[in-house]
Amino acid sequence: MQFTKLFILTFFVVFTAKPLLAHQSECQEQLNSNFNRPCLERLIPRSLDPLNRNMMQPSVVKVSNQYSVSGSLTEDNQPLIVVIGASGRTGRFVLESLAKRDLRIRALSRNIAKASADIGGNYEWVYADVTQPETLVMALQDSDIIISTIGAKPGKGPDGPESVVYKGVINLVDEAKRAGTRHIIYMSSIGAGGAENFSTVFLNLFMNKTLKWKSLGEEYIRNSGIDFTIVRPGGLYGDPGTQGIKFDQGDKIIGSIPRGDVASVLVESVYNPDAINKTFEVINDESLPVDAWKDEFKNLKTGEYGKIQSGRLPFSYWGSMLILVLLIVLLIRRRRRRKRAA
């Protein structure tokens, strides 16, 4: 009986202490790192100077690019849209949607040879990797609008969430400022606004705090001085659906949405002035008309994004576990008393 009690208490301490203390350890200053891990309670994103946001007459200069596969830019009066993460599963839909518009498109990928072979269309493919800021200099040159669909792999390392969707976003924003970019359209994820649903908790606990790093990347964009649109889709899957799209803010909804529908929202944000400086969630909703979502941008509020995701185990989870363990201990003690009395 003593062994059972000791096992339960040990399990509780091990399971709850790690996520609770992990965040505190990330607040420690790392003097030998270019990017000290932030403590959310004292995080102040670096501020950038405001940019000229007039998109009517973009200035485009003809350049050559050492990484380009399909040639250099041409000088005309059309805005230059740069899609980063263009060879990904959502980025491909973005390219297809943009190709139907009268725009100049530059597609960025970490493997431009494979991307240009796999994806049809007349795009200017340029090598870029957000974890390598030097590759962004030419990739973002003369860009008017950036659409980002970058994503990270689970775990740590150069492809992990901290490196890609936090430090990588910092690199992207800093170079966008130098390039004179006027609008950043960023695909994030539901859960980056402080939601405490099961999938969010799972991703933070077992996928290297994925949504915490996305949340911090979002905050850096919002404080950049560049016009932004941050779209948080629900669970991603397959081809475009036949259902309507629901917009919401504050990270209060959960659901799923096809990648093609997310791409449509990202591209529509290029043209809709009501999308500027908004952060919002999107999921499919069968009760809504298919195209009604295009009028929803005007109902969104600026400054409404939920809260910064901490990456810690919410009290609603570990508090319930604590109560459960205490109840088990009390039952064990009660049972022992009965046996002694007998």
C-alpha cells in the first residue's frame, strides 16, 4: 500500500513539475546566444520604424538573383508578391490562387530545383531559408507583400518550432523592413492566442512548445510597424471544401479547414483593406454560405488576438490532476483505517 501511494505521488510530481518549471528556465539569460529565449512576463518585442504603406505605386527595380532558377524581375507597375513556404502543401494553393490574378509572383523555397519541377506555373523560384537570414536579402528585395506559409517540424534543432516560427519570423520581419515590404500576411495556427484546448496543450507539451513559439512570432510581427494580417487556421487537411468559412477572434473556436480555403483567405487579404492589422481564426462551418466569408473582414477588430501563449500546462489540467491524486490518497488512507479497525 505504501508503494502504491509513493508511486502515485511520484508520478504526479514528475508529470507536473517539468512543464511548470520549463518555462522558468527559458527566462534565464543566455549571453552567448544571438537570440536569448524570452520570458513572457517581461517580453518586449523589438520595435521597428513605421513604413510608407501606400501600395498604389510600388517601386520595382530590375535585379538579378544568384539563387533564381527562372530568371530576374521585370520592371512594371504591378506589386510584387513574395510567397515564402511556396513549395509546402498550403503554399502551393497560394501560388495557384495568385496565378489567377494580375500580379508578379516570386516563390521562395529551400529546394528550388525540386519545387520548380513539381509545381507547374511561370513563377520566379528563389532560394530562401528563414533560419539563414543572409538568404532573405535577395529573396525579399523589392517585395511589396509577403505571404508566409512556413511551418516547423516537431522537436528541436534548425527545423524545430523555436528556430523556424520564432527566430525565423524575426529574421523575416527584420529583412522585410530593410526591403521596404508594406504588408506581411502570415499563416499561424489556432492555439497561438492562448487557447487551452487539448490539441493546444498536446502540441506545447510534446512538440517543443510549438504554439508558444508561433505566438511569440505573431507578436513580433504585430509590433513590427509593418502592416500585417495574421490568419490562424484550424486543423489543416486536403483540397478546398464546399462549406462556408467562419471567422473569429480571441482564439475561442476550434475546428478544421482545407488548405485551399486557407490559401483563398490569405490571397483575399492582399486586396481587402479591412484585413490590415487583424489577427483572426478560420475554420469551416457548414451552416454558412460558401462565399459569405469575403464580407467578414470588416467585422474584425484590430488589437484582438487573445493572449500570448505561455506553453505551460494550464491550471485547469494540472489542478484537476492534483485534486484527483488527493482524492486517491484520501481513499487509500480511509481504506487502511478500516482494515486496522477490523
